[in-house]
Amino acid sequence: MHSSFDIVLHKTNPPLPTYMPQCDTTIRMWRLDKSQRHARLFRGHTATVASLAVAGDGIHFCSGGHDRCVKLWNKDTGGLVR
């Protein structure tokens, strides 16, 4: 079975985090500064995450998964908004 997913990058100053769905049910947020370290793990989907989109405010992002759910997240709190 072939899997594909999106990686969301932002070119800003200072750099915004990068979000990447994993091959499981989670999303990882990475810092693009010199540390390039893992910043936060988001859990909430019950199947593989397939797509991501970041809101214009830079705080919220949506994820869509193979569980047929779209979720709205807050990157600052790590919490599921809806």
C-alpha cells in the first residue's frame, strides 16, 4: 500500500514551525531555527493523517485524516480546538 502526505512549510522571519504528519495517527511540529528540533506532538486522529493546512494567524492549523475527520488545532497550547 502506498502512503502519501503533505508537509507544510512557512518562509517567515522569525521562522514559523513546520508541521509533518507521521506514518501513524500523530502530527509533529518542528522548529526551523538553528536548533531544528521537535517542538510538539499532536494526537487525536484514529487513523493516518493525510493532509495539513495552517491558518493565516500562524496559531491554528487543520489536519485531515483517513479516519474521515478534520481537526482544528492550536499550536501554542497543543490542544484540539474542534
